[in-house]
Amino acid sequence: MSYEELQRDLRGNMQKLCQFLGKPLSPEQLDSSVQHLSFSAMKENAMSNSILLRNPKDDTVHNIPLLRKGTCGDWKNVFTVAQSEAFDTVYQEKMAKLDPGLFPWSEYC
């Protein structure tokens, strides 16, 4: 299950996950789960969208948000060309033995 697949069909993927775990949800429970697991709900929830980091120099604590836009492929607007090339090199090295069809990123973006 990938982020892109969840973006495309959160409800359907939740149903598959519940079936896999042998824990079916009622329609009401599934509706509630989908609502709470939407990107917008998670971004608004401090429990899922923040991390506290302490600055060792002055002992101040900073609340850093974890979620940005929630759009598929937005990394292209964040990575430099050099970072993208470095990632591609490591990715190809580490994933070379796996079937590329296991990770259909481009069909969802």
C-alpha cells in the first residue's frame, strides 16, 4: 500500500487493510476512520502533525509540523536536481532486485 494508492482511494484501501487484518469495520466505523485519516484531518491534528525538537544549544523546544501539502509528486518542488539524482542512485541500488511493478508510483501521480 502506497501513499499514492491511499490518495487515490482511501476508503477502498482501508477496506482491504481491514480484510487483511481480519478486523472488519461497520460502515459507520469505516466512515469515521476515513474522515479521521484524510490528509486535511491529520494535518489539523497536533498528534499526527508535529514533533517536538529541543535545541541543545539553548534548550528551547520547537514544535515542528510534519505534514506539508499532501499532494502526490510535490517532492519535485522541494528536491534540488542534485538531491533528486542522489536519491535515484540510492533507490536504484537498494531496489534493484525487486520487481519494479511493485511500486507503481507514476500511475498515481
